[in-house]
Amino acid sequence: MGIATLSCPHCGKHLQIDEAFSGQEVSCPACSEVFLVPPVAAVVAPDAAVAQSRSVTYAGFWKRFAALLIDSVLLSIGGLIVGVAFGAVLGGVMAVAGYDLPTTQAACGVSGYILGTILNWLYYTLFESSSKQATLGKMALGIQVTDLEGRRVSFARANGRYWTKFVSSLTLCIGFLMAAFTERKQALHDVMAGCLVVNR
């Protein structure tokens, strides 16, 4: 007989239990509650036990759409503030350097587009790979992004999810609409990145 790892059904603490206790009642050293050790074949890894104990519900299309609207408003306001400040500084520097107005305007426009893209990318990627697993819009609606096993996504996976949204856009936005009728409410970029959007 070996040592099996399982979670206390009362407090969730991960325990190392001798398989000799399979089918017997034991007391949890953390919460002192008594529980029945399942048969050896039924003992699963801690992460799997936690995942199985949770009732996962997928976030619907309209809930996701509302979260997107909130994020879009916040990004527009934040982008406007940053853009105006950045444009003023860049415009001033170029004016002092002697550049004409059309050149300065073009430089500010291109720089603003690049800066906006970077801000959007960082916003979604950093928030969705954080401990909150959600942007501010998703937090407000009580939803979060996970991998297919219900775990927090890495920065790399969140990054992949962000850029594959452009693929969803290129399909006349049908990639986004997929979240309304796929079994696990996944948009095309969720499928490509191996992600789920679930209710907390």
C-alpha cells in the first residue's frame, strides 16, 4: 500500500492518506471533521478533486457582451487620457525640433494607434492572467477566464487568447457569435486558445 493524496470534503485541505485507510473514516488534522476515505481507485489528484467538486456554469453570450461593453468604455476613457497627454508631449517635442504641422499630426496619429494597441493588449492579457482571472468588466459581471480544466490561465495563454480575437473578427464576427451556440459557450478565440469563460 502507498500514500494517496485527496482533499478534505469539509475544509478542502490537501491530505496525504495511507491507502490502508481506504474505505475507513478518518479525522482531518486541519478541521477535525470526520470523513470517509474513498476506495483507492476513487482517490484523485487534488486539482482534479477541486475541479470535480465545483459546479461550473459557462458565461452566456449576452453576459460576455455586457462585460465587453464595460471594458470598451473604460479603455476608451483611459486611452483618451493617455493619448492626449502623449500627443501633447510628442507634438511639443516635434514642434521644438522644427517639424511642420502635417508631419507632426501624422506622427501623433501613428504613435497613438500603436500606443492604443499596446494598452488594449496589456489590459486584457495582464488582467485575465492575474489572480482575478478577469478584466474589470468581467469582474463587474461575475465571470472569469480559465483553461479547459478550470485553472488560472498563464500570461502566454492569455496573450494567445487576445491575439486570436482578430481571427474571430475576420470571420465577420461569427467567431464571437459562436459563444451563443457552442456547448461550452466558447467563442472561436476561446477554442483556439484552449480557454473557457465561466461564472464565478
